[in-house]
Amino acid sequence: MVITIIGILIGLLLPAVQSAREAARALQCANNLKQIALAMHNYESAHGCFPPGSFHHAKSSPYAALSWHVHILPQMEQQPLYDRLAPSEAAEGVDTSSRNMAISGYQCPSDSPTPMDWSLPDDEGTNYCGVTGAGRNGVYNLEDAHCGDYYTDGMLYPQSSVHAADIRDGMSNSLLLGERLFDLRTWLWGNWWTGNTQPGSGSKICTYTAKNIHYPLNATADDIGYYVAAQTAPSGAPRTALFNNEPFGSQHPGGVQFGFADGSVHFLGETTNYTVLQDLATIAGREVPQWTP
């Protein structure tokens, strides 16, 4: 009888303990997003614009584009690492030995430490991804076999240089970055590209650390299909999801945390209306998003 009672009590206690632990992890994750958003504001104060979603160097080879994570390293109290990478427009490349250095502020404690499909096994990934936009301005890269389009009406996209005055929808109504689980690429690389890197040129650009708002939050492969080049998709499973459209998602129950352009962090439920989500993804669409922080 005593053992039975103890077993029941443990069964009742464990969910409460797990819930408390997840609440603490979610809080730390939100703090990470907050620190990144503030670092981006400090970057904007120093450079006159927000960092580019990715930055193409002179070296025209795969992985030549650095992520926004690299550009805000000085604002994230990582100046020595930034100096070691020495990113510059004229660089023929950077010191990539730091790619397997974990930066805790770029990883959500709620997520699994094991990267998901198509990750680079020797690289440390990141759970925090910039928002390229919703694709409502009709200006984006055209390629529909692998990478897909990348949008340019949001805060962070390849070669972006968004100024505060460009955010006409209001900073409190504009998504800056959010959480994702799929393809945890290294925080170092911003995208892979071939050909001309100008938007609308027909070049092929796979964005790593910025994604389109193209699917609802926490969409699964059962909902949208597997990534077209997925190596772990079940035999016969549909492979329809393009790389740049991989959804934002998290391990937090019921939704995803996002950092906004004003530096605030909000939890958006996975039932958030998709049109509202797109409204929040644009910075100058003149929409009035019907949402409550």
C-alpha cells in the first residue's frame, strides 16, 4: 500500500517538475532572444542599419555568405571571436575553425542538443533564425527546385540593410527573428549561393539563418511534406518543402517565441492566424495586424 501511494505521488509530481523545468528553459530562451534583439539595436546604432540577414564576400564559392550572427558578435560581447573571423567585404574567406564553437546565447535550452536533418555534423547550430518577410512585395529570388524563393519585405534577408525609417509598420508590429528546429546549420554561415546574388536575378540562394514566413508555426513534415533533399525522410514520403520555406517552430508547448524589431519578445501560439503572421513578417506593408502581445 505504501509503495502504491508513493508511486502515485511520484506520478503526480513528475509532470509538475517537468513543467517547471520547461518554464525555466523557455524563460532562458526568451532572454536569449531579448539579448540578440538588443544586440541588433546596438548594431543599428553603430552602423545606421540592422545587420544583413547574410553577407556575401568577394569569394564566389559555397558558404561564402556570413550570417547576421557573425555581424553582431561585438554586440554580444564576443569581440575576440569577431576579430578572429575578421569579416570584411573584400575577404577571400574567413577563419572557419570557430564554426564548431558553441555560443550558448544562440541556442535554446529547450531544444535537443542533437542537430536535425541535413546539419553539418562538425558545426554548432543555432535555433534563432531571422525573418526574411512574407513575399508580398513581389521582389525575391526565383528558383523552385531546391532552395526556393527568398523574400525581401522583412527585417533580415540576403544582403539586407534595413534602416529604422524603413520599418513603416512600426517596430512593435514587425518580426525580427524567431525559433526554428529544422536544419540546425552552423551559426557562422548565412547562406549558400551560386550565380548572381542580386534579388530577382534567378540565382540559387539557400538561406540558413533567415527564413520565409511561408507556413504556419510548428508545421510538421506531415503537414507540409519533407524537405526536398531530406536524407532521413521515410520511403515514399512526399518531399515538397523547399529549403528557404522551412517553418519556424520550437519545443515549447503550443507555440514559438519571436523577437520583434522594437526589442520585445513575444510568444505566438501555433494557432496564430496565418494572415496575421504574414502581416507581422513585413516591415512596410501598411497592414494593421490583429494581434495582442
